[in-house]
Amino acid sequence: QKTIPACGPTGFIEKINCATSQRQEFKSCRSAALEAQRFWRFVGSSLAVAAAAAALVVLRQRELDRRALEKVRKQIESI
């Protein structure tokens, strides 16, 4: 799948004249390279969001563990 030259000026649609039905139709002109680039950009951004969320979970868990240990330490000291 390659970019259709007729789509070059606009990049969006191609006007097709059907010989048998004598009708004019419009066809989407999607570039396979552009679609692949958009897909990988989406995959990359999804991975970045997932990594950020995982990092936040780890940081939050460390903070909660620290608070729990501090609470237990205070309870032991008060005995």
C-alpha cells in the first residue's frame, strides 16, 4: 500500500469517476507509512503512560509502607 499520487495535493480524499456506472465517488487516501507512524506513536505514548503510572504506584507504595512502619514504631515506643 503506497500513497496514491492523486492524493498528494490534499492528502485526504481522491475523486474517482467510475467508468461502468458513470458515478463520481470519493475514496479515502490513507498512507500506509503515515498509518504505521501513527500506530507506533500511539504504542509509544501508551507505554510511556504505563511506565509513569507504574512509577507512581511504586512511589505511593513506598510512602504507605514508610507510614505504616512509623506508626508501628510509635506504638512500640509508647509501650
